[in-house]
Amino acid sequence: MKKHPATAAIHAGEFEHHKPSTSSVPPINMSTTFLVDPETPFSANLLEEDAPFIYTRWGNPTLKLLEEKVASLEGGEAGLVFSSGIAAVTSLMNYKLKSGERVLVSDIAYAGVREFGNHYLKKMQIEVVPVNMSDLDAVETELQRGAKLVFAETPCNPIVRLTDLREVAKLSHQYGAVLAVDSTFASPMATRPLELGADYVIHSLTKYMGGHGDAIGGAVVGSKAEMDKLRATVLIHQGAIMSPFNAWLINRGLVTLPLRMKQHSENALQLAAFLQDHPNTKQVIYPGLLSHPQYELALRQMDLFSGMLTLQVDNPVKVLARINEHLKTVHYAVSLGHHKTLMYYMDTEALNESSFQMSSTQMEDYRRYAGDGIFRISVGLEFIEDIIEDFRQLLD
Ligand SMILES: *Cc1c(COP(=O)(O)O)cnc(C)c1O
């Protein structure tokens, strides 16, 4: 029976994987190796469906627990966890793509994903095509030219523009491609891409899933057959394995994911409304605001609007100069999805040069969201008035 997310976040995978222990809370299993029967095959290529644990790079009870919990929250058959979010992305790409093939990637996505495409995938002679995934005509045009994989990120980092996953999944399949979705900004409490037709979901578990800023990790969720192959052909051999200690921390963080996401969303909506009305701000983009260019899609595709928003001001240099003195609660730092409110400035030209390398039409659309630059804000779980007070002081 499918568990409600509030229950799955607490129970999924838990008890099965720490028998014969009777502890209510899962113990950490840090063992790198396991006692095996002399009959057990050694090679990863020979691993059977119900193979016992042999060596932690191939599988471990604490990792398995987390894999099952993440899969359960996404409504997928199976999950795999990795040492980082970027390892989850690059492992899936290594698994799906070979030289001569094309991959369509959100033109605006986590900068590391775009940089991986621009450098490593190009070197492997894989053609990386950046596409504005909010433009379905652009997606279809590129699909007509042939693609193996479509890689969409929604809401995308940093401008929180959305991709209509149901439509992009339909188009991808129509043209023989598969769809992978980086759902880090949404979390399964907002959007479950597999239910909308995606073939794979990816998370940086470092962000909302872990939620406490103390463990780096990543995950891919998909069909059991595909996850078995991804494990055997890439994860085990490229070795981007998660530490069981991090898995234990992230599993502990996931317990409160449903509660945290509600509060992140509530706080973000209040901060977004405050900033939007503030005389010294220029534009605020948040999927939960009527002013978001895709508000209708946000209502359709997101059960809650998550905690990520962007702020544009007339004079970012002045605001940046006030940060050290005026931020008492908010941290000026990269990353997101933590209990603490984080913000970071992203200059449009600099980001384009280092990572996005957009065409002029792509840049035009980006500027509609971000102008010359934006403060990306990950709204935390602090008392909302304390968060707002920091911005009141900062923008004064
Ligand atoms: C942070 C992030 C990643 C990379 O994750 P790491 O855990 O830092 O490796 C990938 N995608 C998105 C959307 C992210 O925000």
C-alpha cells in the first residue's frame, strides 16, 4: 500500500533494513565489508537480485534504507544514492549517453550541470543543446533534430522559472527521448515528476531533503530495472558512493521534510509579499506569487511553492555593502534548502560567462527574470518576522 508522505518520510525502508536489531530508530552501519558465504559471486556484474551485502560501494543497509525512503517519497520503484547531487547528475548522464548522441539540457540549470555539459560531455563528443524548457516549441524543435535524453530542472536555479513536466514528458516520448528531472528546488512535497511522466528524478539531497546543511548527497529515482543497471554499470565502477554516516543524517532530516516544506513555503510567501511591496525593490519572483509569469503552471504542478525566491533591486552594490552590518538572522552564503535562511547575489553577465553561455534569445528571456542580477534567497525556518526584519534593515 502506498504510504502518505508524512508517514513515508518517517517509516519508508526503516525497519526492514535493521533487522535483527529491534531499535526503533535505525542504527548506522559503517561497515565497509560484510561476512559472506564462499559461494557469493564477487563481481558487480554478477550481482543477483537478492544478493547479500558484500562491500559498501555495492550496497549497504544504511544506504539501502535511504534509497527506499527517497524512492517512496517520489513514488518511484527504486532509488540510488550518491556522494553528491552533482554525482547523481553526472552518473545518470554517463549511464544514458555515448559519443555522437544529443542531450537537451535546461539552458538555466544548476551551474555545475551546465559546466559539466560545456566541458566534459563536449570532450566526450556528446552534443549538449541548451534549451529554454519553458518554451515548448523550442523543446519540440530540438527534439525533432533527435535527442537521447532531455534534462529539465524545475523550478530552475537560480531564476525559479518552471518547466511544464507533463507536456515535456509527452513531447520527449513522442520523439523517442527519455526525460530526467532535477527536482531539487521543488522536493517531492511540491512536485513528483514521475507521476507527470518523467523517467528519472534527481535530487541534490544536500538541499531540502537533508534540510540541515550538514550532509552532502544526491539521488536518482526511476524504475527498478534501470536503477539496477545504473548501480552495476556506473555507481559501483565510478565509485561516487555516499558515506553511510551522511545517509543516516539525511534519513533523519527526511523525517521532517513534510513539516519543513510547509513552513519553508509559508515563510517564503510572506517574505515574497513583503519584498514585492517594498519601495526599494524592483522585482520579486516566487512561484506562489500571482506575479510569477507561470503562476497558472505553478498551481497545476506544485502542491506547495517551496522556499526559493529571487529579488532584484535597483542598486545591488549598495545592498551588498550593507550585508555584513545588517544581516542578523540571514546568512550570506551559497547553497539552499536549509533550516537557515541563505541568500547569495548572482550577477547575470558573470554567470553567463562562467556557466550558461546563452544565445541572445535565451539571454533576453533570462533578463526578464533576473535583469542584471538577482539575490537568490532560500527562505529558512526561522520566525518570519525575524527574517523580514533583516530585509527591512538591509533595504533601508
Ligand atoms: C545544489 C544543486 C545540485 C548539486 O548538488 P550537490 O549536492 O551540491 O552536488 C544540483 N542541482 C541543483 C538544482 C542544485 O541546487
